[in-house]
Amino acid sequence: MSLISSLHVASTALHAQSLRLNTIASNLANADSTVDTYGNAYRAKNVVFRTVPMENMGADGVEVMSIRESDVPFRKVYEPGHPKADESGFVSYSNVNAVEEMVNMISASRSYQMNLEAMNSARELLQRSLDILGT
Amino acid sequence: MNPVPDYDPLVFGETALRLRTYRQQILGSNLANAETPGFRAKDVNFAAALREQLEGQAYGSRLPLAVTTSGHMPSSTYRPGMPTQLFRTSAQPSMDGNTVDLDIERSHFAENVTKTEAQMRFLAGAFRSRVNAMTPDGR
């Protein structure tokens, strides 16, 4: 039944977008993390989406294909008094760009809402179809 | 003037509803893949698909199965496959090859939901009038 598969498509999108929101939350939380003992700071994570065909012909869901780490150089701040400062007085912070993450977050939550609406419409139509033979 | 072919309301209702829910699924896929790189928005030509399906059902298949032995079943229950999916042309394709335009998709989505609901009511009405005709004293 096509309406059921509409529900499935919307749920794949909800899943993918909530994973994206999770990575954004993790990026924002680590926006000011400095290097660990091995000299690596936190790298911003980005999800990569891909289309996944559903069991019902014609419908395409979406899934997170991979989570990639950004290879932008770490943010260096001159803080000679900082315990993590290197010999020239610079501290490496994570390469998270907070503005970028906020834009991503808005986009993800809009997508989430939109697919939730799509799911609600499919659910209401299914409910309606039960009334076809009703009084 | 276009003569309107006289289809059985139940056959028409079932076919139209099937195509409507199929289109619903395609439009839902477009929304789900609004941010997938390389995804191309799809849709069906509803009017053409409906005509094709109704004529396929009313006048038999355009490619009927040959019946050469008594064991062969005739193709009277032939149903053409689901309609061809067409790619939507995008006015503003994005850098990653995605052609989903959310404004367009949402308006088509809303339209399709409303029309599906209308079709369900028509079908329910067709059933109700049949039930009424079978009920003595119109009760």
C-alpha cells in the first residue's frame, strides 16, 4: 500500500535528520575543546545523505551514508598562559564553525518538521481510508 | 466538447485513489530527499496515467497475452504497471545536483493530499448510494 510506504519514507527522513541534529549538537558542544594529550583537537563532523530505495517500487527514502570529519585546520589562538599552549604561545581549538553549525541546525530542524508534517498527512489519509466503507 | 467516458464509479474511484496514493509516495520521497546530493525531484503525469490505466482496464491491455493452449489464462485481469516517473525541471538547481524545490514540492504535496481526500469521499459516496439502493424503504 502506497500510503504505508509514504509513512516509511518520512520515517527514514526523520531518522536521518535527527542523526544530523545529533552531530550538530556534538559539534556545538565541542566548539571550544582544545587538543587532547595526543595533540588532536575535536574535528567538526558532517553527515552525508544518500537516497535509499524502499521495498515498494517508486519510493525513495534517505539515509546517512557516512559521517565525515572536517579537515579544516584547527583554530589557533594566542594564549601564552594557557596550559595547552605550544612553545610559541598558541592554543589549538577545534575546527568547529559555530555559525555554520547554527545554519545547519535550522536547516535540519526545518527538514525534520516538514517530514513530520508529511507523516501526519499520510496518517490522516490512512485514517480517512478506513471510513470509505463506514456509514 | 469532450465526451466523458462512462466508467463504473467503483473502478474509477479505485484507480484514481491508487494513483493518488502512488503520487503521494513520490512527493513524500522528494521531501525526504530535499537535501540529498544529486537527488532529482520526480513526479507523475496524473491525467495521462489515469487515462492510461482506465483504458487499459476498460478495453483490455494494449499488449494482451496470447492464449494458445487451454491451460493459458487470459489477460483480462491485466493491469498496466505503475505510471512512469518523470523528472521535474528545476528553475534553480543547486550546486550538488539536487533539483528539489521545496516551495513547489510542498504545494504539490498539499494539492495531492486534498485531492486524495476528495477522492476518498467520492468513493465512499459511491458505496453509500449502492448500499442505499439495496436497503428496503431507503433505510
